[in-house]
Amino acid sequence: MPEPFEILRISEILAVILDGLQDDRKSLYHMSCCCRAFTDPALDILWRSMHSFAPFTLLIPQSASFVNDARTSDRDLLKYRCNPLDDWKTFDKYAARVWSLRIGEHNNDSADLIKNRDCYTRLTVIRGQEEFHPFPKLRSLDYVLSGPISPQAKPFPPSLRSLTLVCHNTLDCDPIELALDRAVTEAPHLKELRIIGLMRTMRTLHLTPQLQFGQIGSVDLSKAYIRAPELAALCTLLSQAPVSDLKIHLQDRLNMNWQAIPPLFPALKQLDVRGSMFSVILFMTRLAATNLHTLVFQPDGQPSGVATFFDYLIPIIVEKLGKSLKSFDLHINEPRPRARDSELIKSILQGLEPLVEAGLQSLRLFLQVESTMSMQFPPEVQSMLEPCAWPSLKRFHFATKATTWE
């Protein structure tokens, strides 16, 4: 029988153990130090996901230390040539382990963050002259849009599959269209896109966009602040991609000519939409999806607009998605007086009947209430919450803050 230590030399077993420690960075570090056989496997896991660029600034060779200087121009960067004596081996050894790199956070515009972002971008300029990206295995990147991206820079490596753009909306920041153009050109296999914050746009709606968005299938705009011009331009551009999964938060008062916007997101299969009920209704009227099977909706505002929601939105959903929609989640999170809950629930369930009759298979409703005590409904409402009341549904789930029916 092999000794316990010999068992750990089996790469498959060691990989399982190290994977279990991926959230315990201290233990991974100790594993990398205790035995040469563990060093590289442990370091691979330890450096796979980096939440800051700062550790890499310490690994940059002395001859390239100017990349940390904000006064360095693109011309100075292009003059740099790697000297055989320069030691990029240490930097490359660790950078090649990185799969996920986070340079910025939303609502964080500290000088260190901008410095790290600029250092990363300048680094792609000087290493790009060697046809080499400093992070050759990078799959996921959080990148800060706080200023113009140098034409010589290549911040988005070809290996990239997931990109988060953190927008700080400075006056010299590139418009979101230009940033996306750079991203899909440099990373043609990009599949996931997330935009956070308030972005700049060209404010020009092109009916025939020139950008090619390739393989982007998942878009998350749930934490993006989207004004009317951005909504028109951004959604029109992204509709050129085969987006099948979309999360979006629509602001109120999106006053614009919605009929001028081309049909949106024809390939969409899953939609998670939050925001103003009125804006959601307008957005749904421009939706071109014919195979959307999952819809999640969380309206903003007070429940007084629920009647409007069912009077206008449900017929739109039935008309556009009745043949394809199989799962519908509705979250109403504004607290309200308990005395009105029964009537509200009754109106919701009655309003959803046409959608169920059209072929819905899963219905999930969540209603937040102020009371933490178990609720008692009138018999008429109670009967509508029984599974037998919805025989065509494969799944019916109703929950309040304190009570669940399923």
C-alpha cells in the first residue's frame, strides 16, 4: 500500500484537493511552499483568479519600470525593446497562470485603481510588439473605462471569453461603441459581456451597424445606468450578436421614439428585466425574439401600477411569446399594507391565466409583505393557490416573505 504522501503525488488526486482549497488562499500558499511537487499545481490554483493587478506591478523588470509612470507617452512605449538580459521570466511565469483578472470595481475611482489600469494597458503596448499578450490564458477580465484606450494597446487578449466593462463616464472616456468594437475585434471568441455604471455613447443610432459581435451569447446590463440614447444605440448594436441570455435594468422616463428602434434581440431565449413598468412595456414591444422560453420580471415602484401591468403587458407577452414561453418568474418587492395583499394576489393570478392557457409550464410568484407572520387568505384566494387550480402547470410556486406554497 502506498504511503499517504505518495498518494498526493498522483496528479488527479492532488488536483481535486487543490480545487477544494481554491477559496483558501492561505492554505494554497502553504501548500506551494511545503513541497516542490506541490509548488506548481498549488500556484496554478492560487494565481488562477486575481482580484487586483497590483501584485504584477512588483514583477515588472526594472528596465520597463516606466510603465508605472503616468507621464510615459505611447511614443516612449513603442521605443522599448526587450533586452535579452531583461528578466521577464518571473512576470511571465505568474501571468501565464491567470484565467481571471479584475482590475476595477464599480464606484471605486481611487488613484491606485486608475494607476493599475493604466499600467496594465501600457504593458499590453510594449509586450504587443512581440506579438505576445502578457496574460496569454486570460478568460475573464474586469476592465475600467475611465479614459481613452491607446490605439497601440491591446487590453483584450484573444483568449478572452468573458468581459466586464466598468464605466466611470469621464469626459475623455471612449464611447461604449468604440470600446465594444475593440473588444470584439481583439477577442473574437468573446461569449459573455457585462457592463457596469454610467457609460458614454456616440448618441447616434445606426440602422445598419458596422460592428460584428461574433459569438456574444450572454449580456448583463443589470448594473448599467442606461439613459435613452444609450439604450437605443447599445441594444441596437448588441442585437447584431446571437444574444440568447439578457439581464437588463430599464430606467424610468425613457422618452424616445421607440418605433425608430429596429426589432431587438431576435435570438433571445432568456430575459431577466427589471425597472419601470412603463419602460418594460415599451421594451417588450420592440422585442423580436420568437424562441424566448424564460422570463423574469421585477417591476420598480408601488403596486398601484400592477393593474396597468396586467392590462397592457400580459397581452403583449401572450402575443409575442405565448407559443415559446415556458417559465415566468414575477417578483414584486415593494412592501404594502397587508389588508390589500389578498386582492393584489387575486388580480395577479387572474391576469396570468391567459399566459398559462397559452402553454406556460412553470410559474413562480414572489410577493414581499411587511408582516413576518404567516398570512391567512380568504377561501377564494386560497383555492387559487392550490396546485389543482393550475392543472396544466408542471410547477407552481408562490411565496411571500413568510409563507411559501408549491
